[in-house]
Amino acid sequence: MKRRTVIKGLAGALPALWISKAMGNGLAEIAAPGEPVAKGPFKASWESLKQYTVPDWYRNAKFGIWAHWGPQCQPEHGDWYARGMYEEGGWQYNFHVKEYGHPSKSGFKEVIREWKAENWNPEELVALYKKAGAQYFVAMANHHDNFDNYNSKYHPWNSTKLGPKKDIIGGWEKAARSQGLPFGVSVHAAHAWTFYETAQGADKNGPLAGVPYDGKLTKADGKGTWWEGLDPQVLYAQSHVPGSRDIGKVWDWDATKGCTVPDKAYCEQFFNRTMDLINKYGPDLVYFDDTALPLWPISDAGLRIAAHLYNSSIKKHGKLEAVLNGKILNEEQRKCMVWDIERGQSNEIEPFVWQTDTCIGSWHYDRGIYNDRRYKTAGTVIHTLADVVSKNGNLLLNIPVRGDGTIDSEERNIVAGITAWMDINKEAIYDTRPWKIFGEGPAVESVAPLSGPGFNEGKGKPMGAEDIRFTVKGDALYCIVMGWPENGEVNIRSLSSGSGHYPGRIGQVELLGGSKSLQVERGDKGLLVKLPEQKLNTAALVLKVLPA
């Protein structure tokens, strides 16, 4: 026996949506007519999306900061907690049993209940990030845990009704707008279907062996509980046969690799939730943590969202000002949106603007990283920024936020270090373009290849004073030297007298933040620059080369 529900008002949507009662996924009860869809030149196809051009504000920004923050930060036990807490014997499972109880009785929904964000001050944090040089700010709208951090019309499991009982995205947006920063949202929830499949399991050992975890609970099970009236299946989306437990193999929704394909109700609910997010908060940037677009190729939901985002931007600004990030894009898809590389960098100057997203610690806050002092240093962030910008990219940096809404003292020190460097050297970053080559030095010869969505970060040789990255603005060439050389001299081989990269005469060479005219000698082995005795920020120095 099936029930037919028509979803109206969706451009390019399926004519009808069949929802099976037997699936028990609880989505039919929250189905709605659908969000308004903007009309315009972009249609829901890859061919149409190839009209896309990256807006100048994003090309010039180069550096953004991200708050990858949600209920999984409440335990302060690292990334993917909502999945790991259901993996028997794992470190997150063991912590959860100790702090919250067994996952058959106290699941991730109880973590959501505990999350209060009681000390969150978005205005203070965004102001701090702007001072550090961020030119745009991004906040996480939802993660694979399927919890919406905003006033969601289509999803009752959201931060205005549960946990903090605050509009998290609304608060971040207001703070970003007040600082004059473009505002972005990151959307990860398409993968809840497979991400939560561990919640269907049960212990294999111990006194509760065989007792199912709470991922199989339904609305009827909530009678007399704190979550009475809510359907856990709307959160966990687990009324389906689980697929391969190796989630990496099924990230691209390939059924031949063991993926259980989501039903149409799941795809359309994701579509409406994301459209509601865009229509309600008007983000300048939308980051999708997906291969190409969400739910592609099993659904056109992502294509419809992309077309709507672009058309909405044109309607609002009179021209296309929106940015859309996606991962693992082929050559044609990179014409349709901005390619994002997670925890890694391209090894060449890319023809289209791209983005690296990375984090100074774990994506979700991990107290152990703070305790063990394992954060990236400000110097490492600066090296990454210079490398990415030299290759036509932007850096989006996550500063993990604690469950209560604050960042810790070590994170503040790192942000202060970035601020100090940017105060002196930002002209070598903002509004620049790649030079003829991106750089020189030992690290160029030892780069690691990209793996999947990225993940080549830190696998090559660390950069030092012999490594240089180049950017250009007008007639100025910026040489970003990744450290202060011990002998006080920098030799730039790419600027030798016989180099075809810079055939003209070199006039003045300046040290940003220091001497306006350095002593130089140009020969067949390079441009030798003598530095002043007083060192500046030793993480990286910038030499500004001007023509004669």
C-alpha cells in the first residue's frame, strides 16, 4: 500500500513523489508544497551551469574563516562523533558510554539535547576573524548528523526547537553582515543516509550485546520521553537496509560499491531544506560537502539548488555574485562552480579559481588537540595561504568552536599570529593574481598527489626559507619567502638575469613592513637580496619587486 504525495512548485522536479508507508521514514508527515524557485538564465543541468563565472569579490578575497560548528562539538571529542559513537570499542563510543550512557538508551539525539551554546558570541568572533584578515565568513548549516542549525521550515530537528533553541545561522549571518563580510553556509546533510547507518547496529559483546542502538527508533517509541512527538527517523533516516559500512566507498552514491540508494522522499526533503536555507538567509556562498553536487547522480536536487542559487543572486544583485563550492569535480564541472579541495592543495596554477578548505585541528572541536598542543601553527596557516593564492586559489580555514560557543586560548593565539602577519603582508595576498609560475624551492619537487577530495596536506616536504611563492598585482611582483634565511640573504632563481620569466629590468625591491629599498644583485644564478639585520615575522617574509 503506497501513499502518493505531490511536491509542487519545484523547477524540474519529478511530477510526483511516492512515499511508501512501509519505509517508515517519517518524511511524508513533514512534506510541504515546496520552496519558491527563482527563474533566470540558469537551468538545472550541467550544460546550463557552464555559464558560470566567479565573481570578483571572491577572486579578490583569497582568505575566509569558517565555523564548522554544531552539536557534534558538544562532547568535544572530534569529527564524525555522531557516527563514531555507534562504533563499538572505538574511542568516541567508549567516551559516549561513560559520559552519556549506552547508545541503545542514549543516542545522538541526547547529545543534541545537551548542546546549549550558552557562551556563544558571534559578533565578537566574527570581528576577531575580520581583524585577522578574513574577507568572507562561512558557518555550518548542518552536518552529516542531519541537524539543522537554523530556523528550518522542513526539518523539526533544528537548533531553534532543540538544543540551544537559537537560530545559529541567523546569528552568524547578522554578525557577518555587520562586519561587512560576505556570508556563506556549508551544507553536509545529504550524507546522513549512509553516515548514520552505524546507528542501526548493536553491541557484539558485553551485557547489552544484541540490543539495538537508537537508530531504529520511531515516533511511536517516544511516548513519555523528552522527545515525544518527534520522529527519530526524520533525524537518523535509517528505515532502510544499511549498505557498505565503508562510507568512503559509497560517498558518490554508487550502488555497485555497496551503497543503499536514498529514496525520493529523502532527496526532496533535502532539496526543500536547502532551498529554505538559501531563501531565508541569502548566503553569498554555499559550500557542499559532496562529490560534484548533493545526491548526484541519483537525484537532480543539487542541480536544481545550484540553478536557483545563481538565478537568485542575479535577481538580487543584477549580476551573478554567488559562489558554490563542490568537491571531486571533473574538468567540465569545474566550469560550473568552484572546485574545493579538502585538506590539500593543487600542485599547479589552476585555470579557474578554486579553494582549499582546511582546519587548524579537527573539524569538530577536539579537546585532546588543545590539551596536547597539536594545532597547526600560525606559520603553517600562512604557508598554506601563500601556496594556495600563488596557484589561483582561496583558503577557507576552520577555527573549531567548543560546544559552549567559544574558542580556546591556543586558538586565539593562532588567530593573533595570523593577524600580525596579515597586518604587514596582506597586500601580497588580497586582489592578487598568479604570476607566470607559482613558486620555486625544494618543496616544489616533493609535492604529494591529491587523493580523492584532497588530503595531500602535510605529505610533502615542509616549506622553509628556500621556498618562495609568487603573486602579482599591477606591476608589482610579490615574492613570499617561507622563512627568514639564516645567512640573511634570499636568492630568487626565477629572477636571474637570464630568466625568461622576468626579462625586463628590476628597479626597487622592498621588504613589506621593513626597508623600502634593499640591496640586490642580479646575476645568472638569481636575484640575490640582502635582508636587514633586524628580523620581522619569521614565518614568512614578503619581497615586493618593482620594475625599473
